[in-house]
Amino acid sequence: MSRAVLIVDDDQFIRKLIATTLEDVADFDLHEAADGEQALEVADREQPTLVFLDVDMPELNGIEACREEAGADLFLTKPFSPLDLLRLVDELGEQGP
């Protein structure tokens, strides 16, 4: 069963890096947003299991967007390596839904 993942960053390169890292390692249905307001719209529509949310964005920043949704379980600071990202996804998978 595919799980929805939302990648939110105003930097298109970062969104592409995360998407490329995740696309071959799990059955994820990837969605992207470029700012916090767009993220809330996509999250309401897609109900993602996992959200990668940048903090410093235009319109609605990541902290404000996170407050509007469910909060945060873990975080990863930039710069990060794809391997760090995969470890985080593994850790979240172990925590369950």
C-alpha cells in the first residue's frame, strides 16, 4: 500500500533531492509544495503519512504550518545527506503510524 509523503521547501533543488532519495526505497506517493500555505492545501487533500517541512519559507513558514497540522515527531537540520534522510525515514517507520 502506497503512503503519501509531502515534501515542502521553497528551494526546488531540495525538494528534488528528497524526492529522488525516496522514490526508489519505499512505496511512497510523493507530493510537493513550495510554501507553507500550499503545504496545508496539499496536506488537507492528500492526508500524508510523512511530511518533510522546511522552516524558513515565504507566505507561511514551516513552524506556523506545523502548528496548523499535527506537530513534529523528528527533525533533520540542513545541510543533510541522503543517508541521513533515509535513516530518519527508517526511524519513523519503526515508530509506526
